Amino acid sequence: MKRYSSTVSGTELFLKSIEIQGFKSFANKIRFEFHNGITGIVGPNGSGKSNVADAVRWVLGEQRVKQLRGSSMQDVIFAGTQARRPLGFAYVAITLDNADGALPIDYREVTVARRIYRSGESEYLLNGTVCRLREINELFYDTGIGKEGYSIIGQGQIDRILSDKPQDRRALFDEAAGIVKYKHRKEMTLRRLESEKENLVRVTDILGELEKQIPTLEKQQEKAKIYLKQREELKRLDINAFLIENGKNTQQLQEITSQETTARQDLSDANIRSEALRVRAEGLQDQRRDLDAKIESLRSRITDASIVRGRIEGDIKVLQEQISSAVQRSHRLSEQEEILKKDISAREVQETEFAEKIRGAEEAFSRIGADYEAAKEALQSSSEDVRSLREQLEIKRQGVLEEMDRRANIRSRLASLKTLQSQEGDRLAEVEKELSQVSGEQKQTDDEILSLKDQFREASGEIRSLQDGQKEIEEQIAAHKTTLGDSDAMLQRAQFSWHQEKSRLDALTNLAERYEGYGGSVRRVMKEKQREPGIIGSVADLLTTDKKYETAIEVALGGSIQNIVTRDEDTARRMIEILKRERAGRATFLPLSGIRNARTLSGSAVLREPGVIGTADTLVTAAEGCRDVAASLLGRTVIVDTFDHAVAASKRSGHGIRMVTLEGELFAPGGAISGGTYKNTSSLLGRKRELQELSTSTEQFRREVERLEKVIEDTKESRNILRRKLDDNKRALQELFIRQNTLRVRIQQEVQKLEEAAGNVESLRQELRSLRERTAATAASQAKAQEELEASVLLEEKLNTEAASVQERLTERLKDEEGDAGRLSALELEKSRTGQELGFIQQNAERIRRELGNFRGQLSLILESARSDRSGIEEKKARIKELEKESEESEGVRSSDEEVLRDLRRQSEALREQQEDTARERESTMEVISGLDRECIRLSSRRERLEEAVEQKAAYMWEEYEITPSDAASMRDDSLTDLAKMKKEITQYRSRIKALGNVNVSAIEEYREVMERYSFLKGQYDDLKEAAVSLEKIVRDLEEGMRRQFKEQFADIQAAFDKVFKELFGGGQGRLELMEDVDILEAGVRVIAQPPGKKLQNMMQLSGGEKALTAISLLFAIQSLKPSPFCLLDEIEAALDESNVGRFAQYLHNLTAQTQFIVITHRRGTMEQADRLYGITMQEKGVSSMVSVDLIEDKDIS
């Protein structure tokens, strides 16, 4: 490493310092001091050294979050670590020496700063004064400094130079050519011009509209003046006519109102009398209704008694008749019983006799049936043999005749086959000769096609191989794309979860640090904890427990949870004095020196009760030295799982022990129970546990974010490599496709030639095959026909012999068949006779069985009916006695009710007479009310009409002239008293006004305003037209100047690029070309490179290292022509090998005479050329810090 030189130019613009605080991993305030030459910033991967470049890019106005490697602008603020809280803002400032006045600002030093807060608010500062981003951009135009300039070069800028889109490189050349500020001026001028043209169009449209309105408005304003004069006179007459009419109506209204009041008072008195009579009538009606109800009830009872007595007498008669019928039926049944018993005895004797006859007949029928079946089988066998022999004989005779006909046909076919065989032999010889000639020509064409096809298959194989490779690469790229998408989505979710958990952690940490949830006095004491070592902490801080016990323990502690534990009583006394002095409230202290050997329920019988978990102090973990505090506060409180178990345990302990359930119900000694909803939204006891859980989850999410970011970065690099392989594959495929198409055309030509020959060969071959097949078939047919002829003679002789033998057997079997038929006929007659006799006997036996069953059933029914009749007679006699008694009782009740009924009817008649008197009196009163009601309605109607007339007149005055009656009275003209004359004049004025038609009263003012506006806009129109012409000339001048300057500068850059390229590559050639047929101010730039020993080619065809060195050559060329005051390089030489790194570093050193370089690197060759090194490391995890040069050398960062 070269040693730092203290010589600093005092006449050129350069970067003096960078100050960073709270930006990304730079939690602490860090200041980098820079001088001329090369300053290296080094450090291990992940140390945050590239955050320096991001900081400079950010302070210069970078708005694209992805360029800053974040998802939102708040991501640039230090997010905190396990040991550090997040910061609320990020701040970066760069200071430049402007002693030579290179920047258009009257300061020798220029400090640009940017600050952003976590709330989203941000600001830019220029030398400490808040400013806009546009002011900063304008300050650095054409200096190379800025987010789009070439003073900060990272992988993003390198990628844009290496892009296959020439347009992506345009911004770099605009900055180098010094036309950015002119482009900006042109854009501003064009926007102004567009705005002026839009304004001109609007003004022209408005002027046109106004010119159309002026003549119409002039006529309308004249008409309006006439209207207003007549309208004013009409108003004067109308108001005075209103005052006269209103006075008359008001007087009449007062008289009518007085009459109506008197009538309504009389009506009210009559209504009171009517209401009293109505109440009296309703009382009489209620009394009579009650009597009628009682009368109706008695009538119903008397009627019901008569009905019941009649029903009883009828029931008695029915029962007596039923008894008489039952006695007579009993006699008839006894007679039928004797007759049935005699019939049953006779039928039982007949049943036995017929059973014996059936057994004898069945035995005889069985013997005859067996003989009949044997005879039938013998006859069937004989008939079958006869039929079979007759069929065989017929077949033999038919076969002899068929063989005679077949022999005649065979002899005729043999003669035809001999003639055909001779003709086919001659044609076969001719075809074989022709086929031999054509086959020779075809063989030559086949050989040529095979050769071409071998070449085509070879090319196709290579294409398939490349296509498979391409498909595989594309699948890998697609997989990488999917992986990137999935990883990005997962990263966003992980970042969201991380920030969410972190926000919760920060909020909870803030609550814990501020002792939120504690009383004001406790918070005041805990502020003294740092200064007062005797304060150990609150009870909530010193005790922890499982989550499931937190509710129970908090209820058990109650207010004691906010007690403060101190080492001794002196500390407690000092804190109490502070509270008294500041009137900060009261607090409870627990000095450890005074809490010893607290009594607990250990060993108590209650701990063995069902559901008891244990004493509360055994379920908490206390901080070191605080176990006695836990025993003192919780040792005599028992934790129980459920309410029911707590009730049982409390009863058995005599309600003398304090108990708490897991859901927070408290059982106090003495029997009191506290419970219900336990609103524990901010658990003091669980806060420490929740903080630990959130801290763990936040760290897990942070590690997941880092892992996913690494996955995305690796996947993108792998995808870029695959894309380059895909391009190489496509070029090779294109060449193979051309070769394959050439072979395909030649094969088609040869195949067409072969097909012409093949057509002839195939035709001849088919004919040859056909001839050979026909010749063979003819010979085979001859041999077969001869064999058939000989076989036919032998077969005829055989059939004649067999037919004679069958005839002899047939004669014998006919005799056997005749004997079997006679025997079967005799047995069939005997079987029929025996079967008929058996059937007759069985029918008679079945008839006897049915009759016997019927007789027995009838006897059973007769016996049952006799028993039922005897029982029914006794029951009916008892029922008759009961009914006679009921009849006598009912007659006594009916006589008593009839006497009461006669008395009630007399009372009802008296009430009816009183009702009639009251109704007549009320009817008379209602007639009076009706007359008074009609009079009130008449008077009310007249009053309402008068009121309505008064209101309408008043409303007319308001609607027409917007004046009230009191306002009208102040406008009274005493000279106007003749109402009829006034109405006539009013009618005349209204007719005149109506004749004017529609009148636009506002036309007078509108005409004046339009004329004033027209004059103003006419002047504006002339000014806008002149301004547009002036702006168009400015745009033309700017474009002309930019074209000239860009063309000159581009030529210089092209020459410089070729020179630097040769120096860095050790030869070769570099060239820049503008895209054709595009305006020079918009054209993209194509980079052509020819490394030593290679052809001149597009930059995209170079290797990765060659591309990087080509891009560096272009950047160095621009720096050599138009050096930026400083240049920050962020690991742009990472892709170079060691030898090229050496050349890069050497050339970088050569440029230090005109440019100050800050290089972020990890390559030794670059570090060796640096004049000064800054080291970035993370001595504290997640926090970047700056270390000394010696420390860097010790760690050997390379």
C-alpha cells in the first residue's frame, strides 16, 4: 500500500468528507476525511462497506429504492440489533471544496445533506439551509456528480454499460458530453411552451365565446333597464294596495276570532255533560250485561239438566231392551249347541273310513305308474334308433349322387388349367428381363440418398442435442425466475413480519423502559434506579412464572405487584422523602433486610385437596436474593385449577385460606369471592416473557431476510450465466438449421428422382409377383384336381357299402318299436282308471275335513256368545240402578235454578228502563253539541280563509319584493287611497312587463364584466403569442447547440475509449457507434470491442472479464476527457483476474492527477495503489464501524 500524501490542491473542486449517522448499518456517527489521490474503503463481505456508496448516492437524490437495495425508503434507517434499539432517523452529508468556484454558488465549501425520519418525513439541506432536490440537481449539472452521473460507479452502472440495449448507455454519454443541463433547460422550455400554447388555445376559445356574447348582452341590458323602471312603479302600487287590503282583512279576522272563542266554550260545556251521561249509560250497560250473563248461565244449566234427565231415561229403556234380547238369544244358542255336537260326532267317523280307502288306492296307483314309465322308456329308445338309422341311410344315398356330379366338374377344370399354365410361363420371362434393367438404375440413386440422409441425421442429432440443451437451459431460467418470484414474495413476507415483530418489540421495550402500567409514584422512584444502587426493582420485574399461571399470580399479588424491592430501610426512606418533597404520590417498599423467614402454607393439608396446584410462591421464579419477597407476598396464597375445586377446598379449610383460580377468581379468608372478567390488556408480570419471545422471533425473521436476500442474489447470478449460455446455444442452432435445410433440399431432389424409378420397379415387381403367384396357384390347382378325382371314386364305393349295412339294421329295429308301442298303450289305460278312483276318494275325504272344522268353529262361537250374554245382563241391570239415582238428583237442581232465574229477570227489566231514560237525555245533549260544532266549523273555516288571505298576501310581498308587512308599512304612500284605480294601474304595468318577454336583469352587469374581460384577454392573447414564438426559438437554439456539442464530445470520447482500451487490454481496438436513423440527441450508443487476437465484435459476445474491462475502459475514457471532481467506485473490478486488476489499478493511479478516487474494494492489486485506506468492520454485530489502517493490515483483508 502506498503511503498517504499530504499535498492537497487548493484550486480544484474535490470531496473533503462524508458524514454518516443512522444510515443502514452505520448506527454511530462516522466521518470520512478525504484528500487527493486514491482512498480505499475495504472490509470483509457483509461489513457494510458498500453502504458508503449507497449513502453518497442517497444524499445526491436517489429516489429508486431498489438502487439502494431496499423495499421502502424507511429501510435506509438503522433498524437496530439485539443489543441496540432502532434509530428514528438517518442522516448523510457530503462536503466539497469549492475554492475555485467550480460550483455556481458563493461558498468556498459546499455541504449537501439529506435527512429522513421513520415517520416518512425527509428534507434536503444545502449548507444547513433546507432546500429542494431540484436545486441540488441544478447545482451539479454537467459536473459528473449526481445520481445519474459517473461520479458513483457500481455494479448497476456497469450493468447498464454492458446492457444489450444501446439506449441504456445514453444517459452516461449525455452527462459526459455536458449537455444534461441543456437537455434539462430544453425540457423546462418545452413544458413552458406547451403550457403557453395551451393557455393560448384557452384564451382564443374564450375570446371567441366573448365576441359571440357581446351583441346579445348589449340588447339584453337595454331591455333590462326599461324593465327595472316599470318594475319599480309596479312595486310602489302593489305594496300600497296590499296595505289597504291587509287592514280590512285584519279587522274582519279579529271579529271572527272572538265569535269562534265563545262558540267553542259552549261546545266544551256540552261535551262535558255528554261525557257524564255516556259514563252513566256504560255503568248501567255493564250491570245489565252481568245480569244477562247470570241469566244465560242459569238457562244453560236448566236446559242441560233437562237434557241429562231425558238421556238417562232413554239409556234405561235401551238397557232393558238389551237384557230381554240377550235372554232370548241365550235360549237359541243352547239349541244350536246340541245340534252341532251330534254333527261333529258323525263327521269324525266318516273321516276315519276315508283315510283307510286313500291308503289302498295310492299303493295301487304307484305300482301301475312304475310299469308305465319303464314301457315308455323302451318305446322311446326303439323310436330313436329307427329315426337315426333312416337319417344315416338318406345321407349315404345323397353322398353317392354328389360324388358323381363332382367328378364331372373336376375333369372340366383340369383341361382349363393346362392352357392357362402355358400362357403365364411366357409372360413371366418377359417381366424378369425388364425388372433387371430398372433395378440397376435404382441402386445408384439409393446410394446417393443414403449418403445425404446420413449427413442429415448427423445434423439433426446435433440440433436435437442443442435443442435439448436449450430447453434445459430455458427450464433452468424459468425455474430461476420462479425461484426469484417465490423468494422475492417470501422476502417481502419475511420483511413485513420482521418489521411487524420489531415494531411490537420496540413498542413493548419502550413501555418497559418507561414503566408504563405502573403508578406515577412507582415510575418516579424507578427513575432514581440508575443513581440509587439500593433500588433492586419492582415485584413484577423480579418475579417470573409460566404463562398459564400469570393471571392467577397477578390476582394473588394484587396491588403488591407494583411494590418496590430495596436492599434496606434506608433506601426506602430516601425514596419516600423524594416522593414527599415532590408530592409525587405514595409507594410501597419491601426492604430485603427486613423480610426474613416468611411464614408459608408449606405442608398444609389444603395442598392435598383435589385441584390444588400449590402455594403461589412455589409457582414463581424470583430474582437472586428475592426468594423471601416471593414467600412473603405469595406464601400464604394457594393456586387452584378451577372455581369448583376452589369452592370445595375453601369450605374444607373453614374459609380461612386465601385462594386464587387459574382464571383469576379470588377466595378471601372469611368467605368473600371476587371474580368476573379480568381485563389484563397489559400484564406487568408477563411483560418480560413477552419481550423475550418477541426478541427471539424478531431475530429469526431477520436471519430469514438475510438468507432470502442471499438466495435472490445467487439466483440472479446463476440466471445471468444461463442466459449467456442460451445465446451461444441459439447461434450454434442457427448455423445447424441452415445446413439441415440445404441437405433436406438435396434429399428431396434425389427422392423425387428415385420415386420416378421406383414407380416403374414397383409396377414390374407387382406384376412379377402376381405372375408367379398365379403360376404356382395354377400348378397347385392341377395337382389338387387330380387328387380330388381319384378320391371321389373311392368315396362313392365306400358310401354304397355303408348304405346296405344301415338298411339291414333299420329293418330289425322297426319290429322292436312295434312291440314296445303295444305294451305302453295297455299300461296307460290302467294308470288312468286307477288315478281317477284315487282322486274321487281324496275329494270326499277333504269335504268331510272341511265340514268338521266348520262345525267345531261354530260350536266355539256359540259357547263364547252365551258366556258374554250372561255377563252383559248383570252389568246392564247395575247400570240401570245408577241412572235412576242420577235422574232424581238432576230434577232437584233444575227446580232450584228456575226460581233464581225468575228473580234475575225482574232485576234486568228495571235496569233496561234506566238505560232508556239516560239515552234520551244524552240524545238531547248531542243535538246541542252538533249545532255548536257546525257553528265552530263555520267560524273556523271563515277565520282560516281570512288568515290564508293575509298569509298569501304577505307571502306574495316576500316572494315578489322580499319585504315583510312591517317593511311595507314603512313604504306607505298616503296619496294612494283608491284601491280600484290602483288595481287597474297594477294590471296595466304587468301587461307592459309581460310584453317585454324574458328579461335578463343581470345582463347589465354581465355586459360590463364581459367588456372588461374581453379587453384584458385581448392583451393576454398578444402577450402569449409573442412568448410562444420566443420559446420556440430558444428550443431550436438549444437543440442546435446540443447536437454540435454532443457530436464533438462523442468523437473525443470515441478516440479516448480506443486509446484507454488498448492500454488496458494491451492492444486490440474499441469503437463507439451511434444508432442509425435516430436523432443524434436520442440515439443509443453501441459499444464494439476487439480484444487482442480476436475479431471486432459486439460487446455482448465477450467473456465476463472482457465485458467488465471494456466497461471500465469506457468509464476511464470519460474521466480522462471530462473528469468529475471525485469518483466513487464500488467493486467494479470484481470480475477481473489478477493481471487485469493490476492494469486497472495502475491506470486508476494515472488519473489521480485530475480526479479524486474513493474505491470500495477487496482486491489486493487495487489496495496496493491506494494512498490511504479506511477499514469497515462489524466489531458489534449488525453495526458497521471504522477501524485504523494498522488493524486492517493485521487482519490481512484481501
